[in-house]
Amino acid sequence: MTVILRTKNFQGHELKCKCGCGLLNYDNFFLMKLEVFRDLPGSRLEVTSGCRCIKHNKTVGGKPSSLHIAEGKTAMAADVAPLDVNPQKIFIFAVKAGFFNEVIWYRKMNFIHLGIDRNQKEVYYDII
Ligand SMILES: [Zn+2]
Ligand SMILES: [Zn+2]
């Protein structure tokens, strides 16, 4: 499978595992949706957490089944922080857009988790 290292909106370094291991293994379908989503609200989104190796996922307190994990599978999630828009707007927009079936707004930490879980039939929207 081809991994998009650089798309119109996302640079490889934004999406790599933040522990420094350099892991970058995204699902292309997810990445495409993320890119289209970033284009829609006319806002700048910063990826605060992209791919994660298993070790880093543990360090940041991610679930063992986290969609961010890109070891042995492709990552299907990204945490984004709006740079110049109200995070509430981005959350509502992500829910409305229907691109992702996992949208979680971590209010105190000021980021929004966007994910696609192919095994999940119901949508999961939450504000934590
Ligand atoms: Zn790592
Ligand atoms: Zn996340």
C-alpha cells in the first residue's frame, strides 16, 4: 500500500508518531477524509497526535485498541486542535460532516479526536 507522505494539507512530520520513532503508516482513505475535512471549515487545524507506535500509545494513555496505533496496521485517527477557530465549531462541524464515526472533543485539553473505526457500526460522538 502506498502511504501518502505529503498531501496538500498535511506534511509528513505532522502525522508521524510524536515519540520520535518516525512511524508513519496511515490509511489512505482516512487521510483523504482528514484532508477534505481540513479544507471545509476554512480553518487551520494542527495535528496534535497522529500515528502512534504501541509504546507511545501507552505513554499518552491511549486505549490498547486505539485507532492511532500504526504498528501492524494503518492508523485511522488523528487528534486536531483548531488554530484560529472555536473548537466547539470544529466539533459540531465534524459531527455534521459525517466523515468520521468517532468524534470526541476533549474540552479541557482543547483537541478533537477524529477517527474511523471500520468495525464500529454506530457513531460515537462525545464531549469529555
Ligand atoms: Zn513512536
Ligand atoms: Zn485521538
